[in-house]
Amino acid sequence: MLTFLGFGHSHVVAIAKGCYELQQAGEVFAGSPLLGHFLYLFDAEFMPTLTDAEGEQTLNPRIVEKIEQTNPRFILLTIGGNEHNALSVLQLPQRFDFILGEAPDLPLDPGADILPEAVVREVIRERMEGTIAIVRAFRRSFDLPLAQMEPPPPLPAEQILAYPKEFFKRVVDPKRLSTETFRYKVWRIQANLYRELCGAEDVVYVPVPADLQDDTGLLARAAWGHDATHANGYFGQRMIRELMLRIGERIRADG
């Protein structure tokens, strides 16, 4: 039995749903049934997630206790992941854009001020400080194989306008929406920051497979959730399968 624990924030809901669906269907990986348990880090017993001890941020003792009681083969993280949406969905009165180094030919928003990519990257990195600290604390606390899920790509404007309350407090103003290309570029910067973090901390990084994206890089319709930013159980199934492809070698190496 491949027992693991999953911890995360809002995107963990889709991952958990997909995993439980696979388990119910009797999915087997490398000859072993998968048994995942998921815990929501915003639950009261796990808040605050980090505590300060002798100048170092450590995991909440309840999280450590859960892991020690379960004795999992590995730990799956779905930490953060909505920072790119919070920073990119709505534009300021003076719109801005940037050239993405990995895809410099993507179109720019006409009339927008063009900022250096490094500026946008630094803003996102600052917003991710809490996420980064949690991933590092998990890595310091356990020698188990550890994986982090890439957050789902942005959803198209039609889905945001269908569920506006996440971003529009009173009146829906479509003119304030960023372009879908801009939001895709911001997501790519955040994804690369996750990838770098995982590389530095010996964490298996699980990217979103290409078939979960449409031809513009946004989240494929089949994976849309029921709001403006989240994915569904189908997305969760695909991500769990991608996880097992990438973490299997680490699990075998650890016996």
C-alpha cells in the first residue's frame, strides 16, 4: 500500500477529490494500491502553520504529530498557488505588461506600460514568502520524499465573469480584467519560482501536464472547477497520475 499524506491550501481540494476517485476505482501504481489522506492547512488545528522556535520557523506540532502517526511513504504538498491570480486578474488604472523571457513572442497588452520581467518576478516572490517558508519547513522536518504540485493555470475571462465575487466586490467591470495572455505569463513566473524552490530543497516538482491546458496555455475546459480560479476532480486525477510518474523512483530508492 502506497500510503501518503497531502497538505495544502485551496487547490488541495481538487487534488484530494481526484485522488479519492482513483482510490475508489482501485487504481494501482507500480503494483500497489494508493492510499492518500489529505489535510487542509487552514483548519483551526493546523493554524498557525509555522511557529517560531529559537529564531527558526518550524511546523505546527499538530502537523508533525499527524505525519508521525500515519508513517507515510511520502508527503504531498499543494501549498499556495493562487498568488498569480490575486496579482494578475485585475489591472490598475494604468495597465502594465511585461515580456516573458521563456516566450518572448507572446503579445503585449496595447497601451500598457511595459515593466521588466524581473520586477514582476520579485513582486510574485514576495507574495510567495509564506508558501516558500512552509515548503522549507516541511523539508527541514522530514527526510521522507516530498512533492509539491504546480497550481492550475489561469481560467479564461468568461469563467471569471461567471463567478465575479472573488475579485469584484460590488460592480463587475470587465474593462479592469487583464488579458488572458498576461495572466498566463504571471502564472508561468510563479510556476518557475516553484520549480526553482523545489530544485533547491530536494522536493519533487509536479507540473501541470500539457493536456490540461488549452492551446493558449489556460486551464482546459474539462478541468475547470466551480469558481474563477480552481480546478476540479479530473484535474486532480491527472495530477496524481503525474505525481506517481515523478515520485516513483524516489520511493523505490528509499525502500
